[in-house]
Amino acid sequence: SVDQTADGVSVTASSPEGIRTFAADYLIGADGARSVVRRSLGIEMSGDIYPETTILATTLYPFHDKLPGLSNVSYCWKPNGTFSLLRLPGVWRVSLYARDGQSTEQALQDEAQQELLHDIVPDAGHIEVLETRPYRIHRRLASSYGKGRIFLAGDAAHLNSPSGGMGMNGGIHDAFNLCEKLAAVLQGQSDASVLDRYERQRRHVAVKHTQAQTVRNKRLLEERDPAVRRRNHDELRRAAENPETARKFLLRTALFESLREAEQIQ
């Protein structure tokens, strides 16, 4: 739990040594989608949940040896759907989706998972899956980014589709924005009113850029029409081939464009 006064913040937490209380001038709640800090402040999350369930499978299988030119982060189309591959140290994480007419429970069965993985590498044989977990994708936004001396950042403040890494990028940008302002206040360079700009700037970015970009990414991946897929792919290829359009694309999708816009919000 968390509590605050006009002069500081206290956090009560469990530890191997038992229940402990920590004191600080300010608190940043970067404790994820189920944020205890957010709930302690009584801040609501509004939004919705996408209807489909993603199946996240972790495996040691060397996709990089089987698929030439594979990126460490790849979002891929297949005739009857989509999948994504994320390479982490020593393992691959694969995002899979149940086939049409197949329930999540059925898709979680080993045989069904093997069929979905063999859509990626048909001649792989049995692929050992270390861990599997289903999850639902949320699109939610906190009604406030903080109260008094307590602030929210990252998934505690905004939730969106992981496609494109927007949640991670957005959370990192939250941290830079807030910590720059906190440092100025603690060093006596600014008064506490500068901290009010954090919510105005970062919540604007979450609505106009982060969530909007993830919706576009998700819509692109869910497209089933082969002609539309080809057109979308061709547009991306043309953008990548031109240094100027490639740079503009990267500035937008990595959210750097949004940083410049946020700086203008006072």
C-alpha cells in the first residue's frame, strides 16, 4: 500500500524480512498493468479488451537457423492468420493464435501448438515448448497519471497491444519525461508545478500516438485479404528503400515524433 502527506510518501511492502515501510519525497508507480500504486490512489482504467486471445510459447528452437534473414523481432503473415517471433537471450518467444473455429483451450494443447509452430517451420519435427501462457490484449488508459506526490508510468498508466513495442517505448519515454522534471524540482531548479505538465504531455502522447499506432499495427497484422496484404507490404518496402521516407517512418513508429509534439504542451 502507499500513503502520502504534504511532505512525503510512504510505501508498505512485504519482504523476506517481513513487512517493511519505506519513505521518500516522491513515488513513481511503474508496477505494471495490475498496479498496486494505481489502485491505492483510486485511479480507474478506462478502455476495452480485444476479443481474441494470444498464446505465448517460449522455446529453445533455433528459428534463426531455419529462416534466413529473420529479424530478432518479426511480425509475419500466413495464409490463415498471423504470428510473431521475438528473440531473447537463449530463447524465442512465439505469439500464436488459435485457428478459425478453434477454442483457446484447444489451441493450448500440445498437438495443436505443434501444428501452429509447424506453420512457421514445416519440417521442424517436435518443437519443445518450455512455457505456454495465454493472454488478452488490453487497450486502457488511466483517468489520471498521479495524485499529489505519486505518479504513474508505463503499463500502470496505459495499456495497449504489444505490436511494434509501443508500450515499452511509451513507458521509457514516460520515465525520461517524469524524471527530468523530478530532478529539476529536487535540485531546486523548478517548483513543484512543473510536475503537472507530466500528465498533460504524456497522456496526450498515449492517446494520440501510442494507442493510435498500436491500433494501426494490429489492423495491418489482422488483414486477411491477400491483395490488401500485398499492397500494405509494397508500401512498407517502398518506404524502406527511400532514406528520407524510412527515417520519417522510424521517427513516427519509435515515437520520437511524439516527443517533439509533447514538448510544446505546457
